[in-house]
Amino acid sequence: MPELKSGQVPAPVTASLALLFLIQQMQRERFTKSLKTKITIGIVVPVMLIAGLFSLLQFLQRRQGMLSDLESCATKVGEVIESSLVRDMMTHDLEGIQYAVDEIAATQEDITGVMLIDKPGEIKASFQGLRTGEVLELDDPTCQLCHRQQTENRNQSVLFATDTGERFLRNVNPIANEEQCHTCHDSGASILGILITDLSMARVDSVLAAFLRDHMVLSLGMVVAVVLAVNFMISNTVTNKVEGMVNTVRRFAKGDLDQRAPATSDDELGELAAAFNDMAEGLKDKAKLEQEVLSRTEELQRQTRRLLTLNTVAGTVNRSLDMDEMLQTGLKKVLDLLGLDAGEIWLLNGAEGVMSLHSHYGQQPEFREKDAHVSVDECLCGLVARSGQAMMSTDTSSDPRLSRTACRQGGYRSTVAVPLTSREKTLGVLALHHREPNHFQAQDLELLDAIGKQLGVAVQNAQLYSEMEEEVRERTRHLELLYEITGVISSHLQNRPLLQEIVSQTAHAAEAQGGIVMTAGRPDDWHRQATHGRPSEELAEKVSGLLKGEEESLDADFLTARISSQGEIVGALGLEGKAGHRPFTNEDAQLLQGVAAQAAIALENAELYSEVQGVAILEERERLAREVHDGLAQTLGYLRLRLKVAGEYLSKGEVAEAEQILADMITTTEEAYAGAREAIADLRSAVFEGADFISTLDAYLEEFGLQNRIKTSLVVEAETEIRPPAIQAVQLVRIVQQAVANVRKHSKATTVVVRLRKENESVVMTIEDDGQGFDVHEVSRRKGWHFGLNIMRERAESLNGTLEIHSRPGQGTKVIATVPLEDWRR
């Protein structure tokens, strides 16, 4: 049978789809949040789909059966009509045929039309002759249903609808060209025409609609029953328990951690309830732990703020050791950190039982004028200073402990006072104020007490620093005095003036009115050496007692000290009567000890200088003896001989020869006179006590140049400081004197340059001239003529140095003396 027309959907399917759409709308709009609705829909939709599919299959099966029956009926009806028309068609009785067609259509209720069509397509007969005579074309829609399928020449039925929507079944029965028809028709044609019978589908559709309606009602009833059953089962087994658990969870989420879900079954919901209860216990424990952590965190934050405040205060007060600056900046920092209005710091004045105001901030300008001092028995601050315990007043207007007027008139309602302590000793009080009552709490005292300890340590450090600074200033003053005294006494190398400077400088430094210094002579001879002022006999006895081995003394009126050198007592020093009737102090004793130590060194230096001076005098006498012997004595001997020769010439009357000899003698005498003057100048240019080596040498060279008309100069290397001791300075000057004397006698030079420089821990002195020079080797072989060169070498070697002589004929002469500095330091 041909398929249904496109767009024709069975009624059960349409109803099922509409119901599904409604359910989806309800699910989206009203029940999207209901678990029961979701479960019901989840069960009902599959049931409805199954019921609808089952109804659709029943409907299709029923329709197919009815169409098959109708088709069979139509085929039989067509065969009956064909057999009824055979006689009339054999006789070509068209009216009979028409009559038979009308009669059959009228007698059969379901037949709506009958047409007899010949092979060319002309309608030979139709119901009531309505279409008789029409010629049907192949493109007619009613013809296409059969001709499009190119079916065989057999009976067939087609279901279609008219334009008005009426449905009917058309049975097409071909009329075969049988043998009895050959008399009229061509025997070669197999079909002579067709008989079309249209049967109405109204009754069949009515039956099918009733069938579908009954099944739909049955399906809806089944769905309703399933919904009710499912809802009842879900409510008792799932949703009621879930809703109860949801309510429990909601109350639990609002903070009621004691809520627990009822676990009344062993199924999954019971396991869920048990798991929730376990989770609730865990969350309750966790909440308890979080609360403990929060409490500890708040405590840590409080401690952190406390430590931060203490660290900030400590950093502020430790920036300065000046008491006033430290207290002012520390007080302001405390007020800023704690958000307070005013405060002040009081410090105890020793053992007097009184506190003095050292710093205040936020108070009235006249606050210091009204209450600059507070007794330890007065007001809240005094009570704290006496007890050493922090105290607070939550309302100063009614607190009898605040007895001072300034505290009441400041406009502050809350006050706290904490002691400033260090090493369990109360040094003062820190008072803080706020304009609101009850501002300070008991827990604030711990932080404020710690701040008080920080400020107490800072106060003690500032006091210690002030005391130490004073002590350092005093010791510095004593050291400066000792340095000055040492410089003064070190400049003297003779005992008598040295001792006088020792006692005078020491008495002046210690502000003593009298003083005496004694030195030991022979072991059995003790004698007074120098005094300052008018020392008493008692002081003289004490000092002489030290020389005999008695102990040193330090009391209010007398101060004595030994002068020892290398473990032996070489003298004693004593002072008395400090100015202003003040007692001598330990610092005075230390000063006296230092002076005594320096005096010992100065006395030893003076003694050594005396000994060295004697040795130097002997060496100088020996040098003068050699020079007189080798210079002036030989010249006088030469003059004596020449004078004798001149006398002989005169006795012979040879005046010319005698005059020549006398002229030579005059020249020799002038040279001897110049040598004598040079020797005297050498003696005058010696480096005495306190003389400067460089200036002495420069002055000598200048005088030498003026006397001998030779250009002289002294060149000292830049940034070179050469200060040899007196003995070494004398030797170096003598080397220069000998060298320039040789220049005058032998070189015929016009320029002499003396250079001084330091090189490799030694002093190098060079004497260079532009004279005629000489052969050093030749001169060294000659006896007597190089006497001055040997003297210079001996002087350099006496200083552990060396002497070099470089000269060539016509190229001048250079004398280089090198002396090590280490010997000078020793």
C-alpha cells in the first residue's frame, strides 16, 4: 500500500509530544528546584514515552489491519461490479452500464463513486453520469498515484485525500481483454480499460479515532497512577529524608553546629546522613580549632603590636644618649603609638625622695611652672615611684590619689602611671593621660609596664653615658695636661731646669699650692732639688720618705709618687694644698703617677745627654787636634822653614829671592787665616740643644757661600721630614763642613748643592760641586792629602752609615752619605 501523505502525523504521537512539551515547561518554570518533581519527571517521562509508543504501535497495527480489510473489500466490490457489467459491456449497452453503476453506488453506503474508463482514458460511465465523457490525462493527480508506480496490470488500491480533506480508498481494477471480447476489440491488447471504485474512509477513521482515544485515556490513567505511586514512594523513601537533611544542613550552615541528620535507614540516604554527621563533628572540631587559632592569632597580633610598639619606642630612645632629647622624643613616640593626649616623665633626684619634671607633651604651658617637682608621697606619680608598681585612674575627677591641682585642671579623665625601672631600681615615672574616662584597661598595664622598663634602661644608659662622658672629659684633660707636661720636660736636658719644670707643671695641672721634687745623689746623700710655692716640712718628709722606701700617700691634703727607672728609685714627687680646699682625687693621683713616669724618662735622658755630651766634646777635641796638627801646625812649620830660608837669602844679599819667599809666605799665611776662620765658623755652626738641623745646615751653607764667593744651595725632597737627634745632626753637619772645605781648597768650583732625601728607610745626603774634579784612585794612593776624606768616612761610619765619593777630572765631585733611620729611632 502506498505511504501516507507528507505532513500527516497520527493523533497519539501529537498528544505525546504536546504532553512532553508541557512537562518540560513545568520543569523549567515551576519545579526546577524540587527533587521530588525532578524524580517524578525522570520516571514519568520514560513511562509516558513507553505508553505512547505502545499506543502508537497498537494504533498502527489496528489501522494496517483495517486498511488491509478495506482493500480486500474494495477488490471484491470491484470484481462484483465488473462481473455485473460484463453482460452490458458485451452488448455495448452504455445505458445499462450507467444504470448498473448508479445502482451499485446507491446500494453500497461506503462507495462514493464508480468510474469505467477505456484505454484511451475516456470515462465511459460514472456515478450519476457526473464525469461521463471526460478524457483523463496522465498528468491528472488522481492518475499519477498509479501510473507513477508503473505497477503491473493487476488490481490495486490507493489511499488519498481530496482537496476538501476527505479521505477515501480508490480501488483500481483493470478490465482484461478476454477471448469473448475479441469479437469487438483487438486481441493484441491485454487490457481494455479500468474500473475505479472509491470507498469512503470516514467510518474507518472514526473507528481508529475511538481506538486511539481509548488508548490515550488508558495511557494517561496509567501515567497518573505511576505518578501517584512514584510520589508516594519517593516521599516516604527519599524526599522526606532529603528535605529533613536539607533543613538540618540549613540550620547547620547558619551556625548551629550541634544539628545532626537522622540516620533511620541502612540505605544510601542513611549512609549519607551518617557521613554528614561525621562531617558535622569534624567541622565542629575544626570550628573549635579555628576559634582557638583565632584567639591565638589575636593574642599573637596583640603581642606583635606590643613588640612593635616596644621596638619602635626602643629604636626612638636609643637614637640619642642626650637625656632631654631622648626623653622628649620617646614620650612623643609613646603618645603617637597609643593615641593618647598628653604625658610627662619624672625622674628621681638621687636619695632626696623628690622627682623632677624632665619632659612633658600635650600639657598646658604653665604646667612646668606649677609642678616642677613632686614628692614620692604626693599624687599618683609619687605613689608609683614609692611602690614601684603601675597604677591607673579610670576617672580622675573622683580619684583621691590625684592630689595635685595640675592633674585635675588639665581636662584629662583617664590617667595611668608606670615606673621607669632598670635592674630592679626605680629611676622615675611615666604618666599618660586621655580625655575620655575608662580609656585604660587592665591589659594595657602589661604593655605600659614594658615601655616603662624600656625608658628606664634608656634613662640609665643616658645617665651612665653622661657620667662616662664627664669622666672621659676629665681623663682627657689630665692626658692633655700630661702630654703638655711631657712636652715641656722633654725639652730640657739639664737636671736643674728639668726638675723645676716637673714640679711647676705638675702643681699647676693638679691645682696644688705647693710641690717638691727630690732626686737621689749618692746612696747616703738625699737632697732637695726643686720646689713650687712653699712646700711644708711635712710634705718634704713624705717625699724624702719615698726615697727611703716608704709607701706613697693619697689623702685630702697630700699626694706623693715615686720616680723609678728600671726598678730603681731615682726621685720622688709630692704635692699639697689643692686649690679651693678641695681634696685630691684618684684622677690627680693618676696624673701624678704619669708625670712621675715621664720624669723618670726625662731624668734618664738628661743623664745620658750629659754623658753623650762629654763623649762628643772629647771626640771634637780629638778632631780639632788632628785638624790643627795636619793643617795649622804643618802650615806654621812650613812658614818657619820658609822664613829661615828667606833670612839666609837676606844675609847673602839676595833680596829678590827673599822677597819671592816672603810673597809665598804671605799667600800661605792668608790660606792659614782662612782655614782658621773656617774652623771657627764650623765650631759656631754646631747643632746645640733645641736647634733645627735643616735650618742650621742652611745657615752654614749661606755663610760659607758669602765668605768664599761660591753659590750654595740646600735642596730637601718634598714632604721629607728629617729631624736627627743632636749627636747625629752634629756628625752630618761636620761631613758637609769637611766636604765644602775641600771644595774651597781644591776644586775651584763656583756652585755647591747639598741634597737631602729619604730612600729605603735611610736618609741620603749628597754634596755635589761643579769643580775640576780629581782621580779618586790616584788620591787614595797619596799619603796625607786625603785626610779630610777619611774624616768624613769615619763620621758616616759612626752613624752606622756609608760614604761614597764619585769624581773625575774636569767633571766635578759628588759625596754621598747614607745613614739608616732605625738608628735614629733608637
